[in-house]
Amino acid sequence: MPQLFVLYPDLTVWENLNFAASLYGVSLKRQDRLYELLEFVELSAHKKKLVRDISGGMRRRLSLAATLIHDPQLIFLDEPTAGIDPILRRKFWEYFKEMQANQRTLFITTQYVNEAAYCDLVGIMSEGRLLTVNTPHQLRRDAFGGDMIRLRTSDRIEYKVRQQYQELPFVKGEIATVGDNEIQIVVEKAKTATPALIEHSHHLGRNILSIEEYLPPFDEVFVKLIEKYNHHE
């Protein structure tokens, strides 16, 4: 699926999809498949409209349907969710995950950085260069130096108490203050650090309101990694 629309503006939505199916050799008994994909991209009600009369977002949805019409094993999608509303975007990704579960391989480019969380592997690009490729979990660790935990207590966390947390052997980097009674801690492994932090808090006489692993959004991860790699240069 290319980024720019390459189907035919003087054909209807249905005619374009039917033409794409014929190019891929889809069986002539393909009406059910066409209806299935038009329903998926929410274009069933517009199937008789000329493509020149539909919106840019609808054209992208038609392009996606044309790309998937022959149920390919390997799929390249260039910004498939650009110009798509958030609800439909989520629906697309649910469909992509279903395809993945059915042994399909998808290469997807996107400027919606948080969509990276849906992928098995993510490549970070900057100025035309591929900086790194890794799992979403490992990219978060690379960006921030480990796992992140947010700890909130019933009392204000003063500087002196924060420093006592800072001195724990599994804490990595500076502890960030989120609020008067909440801190963000980078640790080696969240699973093993959480019970140790609970024990240490009790030792300090702190009543914990909540403690949980924090997964920063991927736009934060992306910015951190770009800064990290640019700094290394």
C-alpha cells in the first residue's frame, strides 16, 4: 500500500476494488470477499461513489482494502492509518494483529509513534538513517536505562527520603519527582525491584498508596532515543 493514492478516480469504489482483485487473480466468485473488505474499511455505504468524489481518508481506506484483497502473506503498508480517525485506526490495528496471528508478515511505516507498541520489532529512523531495531519493551529500556516504576505514598516525599531511595543498589539514574508524594524510579528489573521498594518503604515508615511499572508512551521513547543517538555522534 503506497503512501499516495494510485487507484482510478473515474471508477467507483466497488469498481476499483474489483479491478484490484482481478489483477491479483482472485476468483470470479469474489463478491463476498469484496463485501467483507468494504465492511472492514467502512466503505460499504459508498461503494457506488466515484473515487474522485470521496475524501482523502476514504481513499486511503480503499487503498488498504485493495492491498488486502488477495490475502497476501507479506504486506508492506506505508502510513496506512494517516488521515484515519482514532476509532477506525484502532480497528485497523486489531485487524493487523489478527493477520499476524494467522502467520502474515507486515512491514508498516507510521508517524503515529505510539503505534509502535503493537509491533514485534520496531525500527527508529531519523533523517533517513535507521538508528536501531528492537522490541518495544527493549526500546523503552534503551531509552530510559531500564524499567520504570512509579511509587506514590500517603505522605510528601522530601528530598532526604528521595535520596534514601536513590541509594538502593538496583536504582539506576536520577529519581524523578512526579508530584509531592509520587516519584518515578528507573530500575534494572521492575519485577524484582517492586517487592524490594515495598520493603524499603515500610522500613522508612512510608505508607504506599500505589506502586506499579510505568510504560512511557512511545513518543517519549522516540524523543529519548533520537537524543541518545545524536549525542553519541
